[in-house]
Amino acid sequence: MGATGGTPETHLQMLTEKLNLTDEQKAKIKPILQDQEQQLKAIRDDTSLSQEQKSAKKKAIHESFHEQINSVLTPEQQAKFKQMKQEAMEKHHQ
């Protein structure tokens, strides 16, 4: 599963707790996370792709989804979200 960890629901739960999402924000972010899950699954299941291609595609998906989620967040939440991403990256590289 990698850096995201778990289902769209658990991911949403984590974002909700860390960013204090409003119900309106949750309603907008949930389909974004579900869509991301679908796309990542499609990549995992695609046997024609090399490991490098899978990594590159996953990275592109994560980046586009981070932008979509960012557009829903307040500036304060965006700063926190960015920090969370940094921490996740650092953990991932250790």
C-alpha cells in the first residue's frame, strides 16, 4: 500500500483528524480519495508496466490528487497538509 496506508475511508479519517476538516470538505475530499484508490489499483493490476513505470505513474497520481485536495483546503490546512506530506516522505525514505 505504501505511504497512503489503508482505504480511502481511513485516509479521510486521518486527514479529518489532522486538518479538522469540515463536513463540506469531507464530502469533497472523499470522492477524490476514492478516485485515487481506483487509479492506484489499476496501476497495481497492470502487468504490462515495469516497476519504474508503476512508480512514475503513482507519483503523478499522488501529485495531481494532492493538488485537488489542496484546492478544497483553507490556507492554514494547506500548510499543515504540506507538512504532513514532508513527514510522510521522510519516513518513506528512511
